[in-house]
Amino acid sequence: MSERTVILASTSGLHARPAAVFVQKAKGFQSQISLSKNDKTVNGKSILSIISLGALQGDEVTIKASGADEENALSDLTTLLEQDLG
Amino acid sequence: MTRINVIAPIDGIAVDLTTVPDEVFAQKMAGDGVAIEPTGSVAVAPISGELVKLFPGGHAFGITTAGDVELIVHIGLDTIELHGTGFENIATEGQHVDVGTPIVRFQRSTIEGQGKIVISPVVSSGGGTVIEHATGPVKAGKDVLFVIEV
């Protein structure tokens, strides 16, 4: 299992559209993926779970990945959250 | 196989999701479903379950059921940018809702006055496959909008 912490760049936080983009990317990996903010951890392949985190621009979120492609998953998903997804 | 009826959350006209002018919804990245061109002004629960997310600004909400079903109702496009203008939350995040439980009141004229499109995607973002899609007029809390097979 590997993890990385990023500062969320999206102007409007992790709402439905950015969460959908994240999940579509996450589902391309075999690894189990989770997303955490503060003490709450959710399934990184569920849009509704991700938006329930209520993460806003500037929040620290941690991506964890566990599986054969975890390093590639973390790299791609980190890059995604560092962009403004709207 | 179980068929789960998703009931229209808003009075209006059901239209094909692919016609929504937002690629995330039109390309079904958020899930399959149906969009509603609203004529009503209250969004109700389309399914019974837990209201796991209700944005403070009222522009979208999500419900999960005891199974693996997740539904997202998004009132208008890019409406998170309105920070609640034109929306008034009725329900409370975390509560149980039944089909027809009022969740958000919204004012189309205010939303459109802010330059936003009010077409409202309703999508299945969790388990199951959407097998039937309504088109044409639908009544909130009564008519089936789409069917999920799980």
C-alpha cells in the first residue's frame, strides 16, 4: 500500500463533476483506492462517497492505493487532483 | 436479478442524458440515467435510502440504498458556483428519505438569471445497470424515470 497527500486544486472542491472524473480514472486501475480527508476515509471508486467527504479547494486529501498498479494509480490520481477540475 | 424503480425527483420533461450540454454527464462519466428539464420547483427523493450528501448550497444531493445503489440528482449545470442562490434545502444530510420526501426547493428564474442552465441530470453512480429510460413528461414522486437492474 502506498499513499500520497495532495492539496486539492479544484475551485469548487470535490463536487460531482470532479469526483466523476476522478472515479473514471481510478476505475482504470486494478488497485483498491481510497481517499481520506481528516479522519474520514472513503472508497475512491465511488462518486457519491467522494463527494460526501465535502473536500474544498485547499484541503489536504490523502490518496491510498493498494495493488499491483498502485504506483501508477497514485501518480495519475495525484496529478488529477492537482489540477483545477472546475 | 432485482429491478429497482427510480422515480422522477422533479416535475418536468425527461430527456436523454446524452443531450445534456456537460460532457461529464453526457458521456455518462458520472453514471447512466436520465435528465429532467424541470417544470416543478421542488426536488424530492427518487428512491428510499439515506441522504448521504446534500450540498450546503442545495445544487445536488445523493442517496444510497441498503444495496449497492447510489443516485445523484444534480439540479442545473455548474450550479455549485451559485453558492446556494436560488436554492433552499428542506431535508438534512444524513437523514433517511422515502420516495417523494422533499429535499430541495429551487427557483428556476433565479438560477437562469445567474446564467445557469437548469436541466437536471439524475444518474446511477453505484451498482447495477440502467435498463429502461423514460422520455417525455414525468411527475415527481410518481412516474418511473429509469430502472436499475442489480
